Amino acid sequence: MIIGVPKEIKNNENRIALTPAGAAELVKRGHDVYVQAGGGNGSGFPDEDYISAGAQILPTIEDVYGIAEMIVKVKEPIEPEYKLIKKGQILYTYFHFASGEELTHAMIENGSICLAYETVELPDRSLPLLVPMSEVAGRMSVQEGAKYLEKTFGGYGVLLGGVPGVLPAKVLIIGGGIVGTEAAKMAAGLGADVTIMDVSLKRLRYLDDIMPANVKTMMSNEFNIREMVQTHDVIIGAVLIPGAKAPHLVTKDMLKIMRPGTVMVDVAVDQGGCFETTKATTHAEPTYVIDDVLHYCVANMPGAVPRTSTIALTNATLPYAIQIAEKGWKQACIDDASLRKGLNVVDGKVVYKGVAEAFDLPYQQVETVL
């Protein structure tokens, strides 16, 4: 198969979808890998590394899209890329369709095969291609929360871990999945007073067992959230419903009862955000203020640590990329039920229920396109 790896063109996105080591694995199996010139520079992988791995370098993004049967990316295509995508071309990347109506319609119209990392799902309901970036984003959410809590950035002016004789900051984490767990580890390690909320009592019992003493657990519901946001310095939104829009758990009216300088970090922004006041921001302009509450809602948080993120992402996505390249997308999805759940839009048809429901579009069972 001919595999293309374009340079990411989303604002401040320095990741690349394939490391040289990943390229070498595909090349040694007889596949052709084309990488856009300079595509790996942001992650510390110069063109020479890809050439040494057996890949070929193409000068422009148009060249890469033009030659490839499968495009491997990090982030969803953005408007300048829509016209480059060919009918029947496989796109293997993060899409987060449920929060992107324009993107969804563009992919329906171009007739491509859209395999979304974020909806590949194992039998235990875990999301293997979302986990590595969720781990990065969860840990980063605390880094960013701590930074923007500083007065110079508009925060309340509190040191996350406090000092002897001064209480530490309070961190509220809504959602006890991968993002929430990693955020809690980081916040606890920095000495914060941490509360993690979830709707699953089973999950809360597990977290209570594994977390240090400065992490408390609490059932997530509107009453409890409303009570907790009044006294916490950093609020991290870590809720995910696979393939669907995130629910708004912190509503606009709650901002008025928060302390001025409270920092809210919405890691669910790719799925529309779990704060009602969330709007996607970029690394160039990461924050905005509503009712004296600072919002950090960067849609590609792991892009700020591209070396770590690129390696972690390739570790997870490469085995499935090899399956697709070896068997073709149809046979690979027939043979692997987990990969099959990654199909979202195929040849103009929406085959993932959460995407169809988000925009009231016709839905077809995925089996009908295999």
C-alpha cells in the first residue's frame, strides 16, 4: 500500500503521525511510505531520519495526498485539506466528528474512508488509540492549570502545592477515566488538595484504592459540582463519551459563584467541551476570561509536547496501520471488531451512530459497507 504522512497544518500542531521507526516497520513489509518534507521537524525527527528508515520525502502536502492510498495523520483535516482528499482514500487520524459539523459534511461529500482513532474500541470498552494522548493531556492539564493559576497569567495567585504553613490549591477533576486519573496523579504529586468526581461508584472505589491520601473521591452530579466549584482553584473537565458530544457539566451560571481567578481546563474540548462556556482555543492564544474565570481550552494540548506525543501515538496506532496496509481497510475491519468501530464515515455514509445523532444525519450499520 502507498502510505502518505503529511505535515500537520493545524495551529501550533508540531506532532507527526508516524515516527521513523514506524515508517521502517511499514517499509520492511513492502509498503511505500511518503512523508512531507519537514513534517517531523517539530517532533525532532528530521527528513534524514525518514530517508534512513526507507521512506521517501515529497516537497508538498499536495504531493502526499496525491500519491497516497492511505493518509496517516494526527489531527482531523482542516479546510485547506478538504479539496486534496480523493474518493476512496483512507484517512486514519483523530476526527472527533461529533464536534465538527463542517468536517463531517466535507468527509461525506468527498467519499473517503474515515477511520477515527478515538472510536477504535476494545472488548473491555477501552479506547487504545485515545489512551496515549489522554495520558499526555491529563498530565498536561495540571501543568497548564498550575501555570495559569499564577497571577501574571490572570489566575488567583495560588501555588498548587502550597508551602509549610500555607494550604495547597484545591483541584477539582470531573471525570475519572484515563484523563482524570492522570490529572489526579500529577496534581497529587505536586501536593494539591485533589477531588476527583465520576458517575460510576465502581470507578470511584478503584480510584480511592490507588490514589494517595490527598486525593478524595466524590459522586458526580449537578448538586455536587455546583457546591465544589465555589471553593476550588483549578477545575479540570475530563469527561468523554466515545464518538459523541461531551455533556455540559459546568454551566454558565456556575461561573458567577466561582472565585475570580479560578482556572478551568477543558480536556474534552475536541468533543465539544464539558463546560457550557467552552470554545476551542489554540496554543498561540490558549485562554480567555468569562465572568473573571480563566478558561484554557486548547484543542490539541499534546501538540505542545510533540516529541513525547508522537512516539506515544505511533506506539498505539502502528499495529492497526499495519493491518490496514497488509489487508486493505475492508478486510482489516472484518477481521478486527475493534478496528471496525473506528469507521465513522465511509463512501459518503455515516456508519457511527454518535456522529449521525450529533447532526441528525442518516445512519447506516457499519456492516452494510463491508
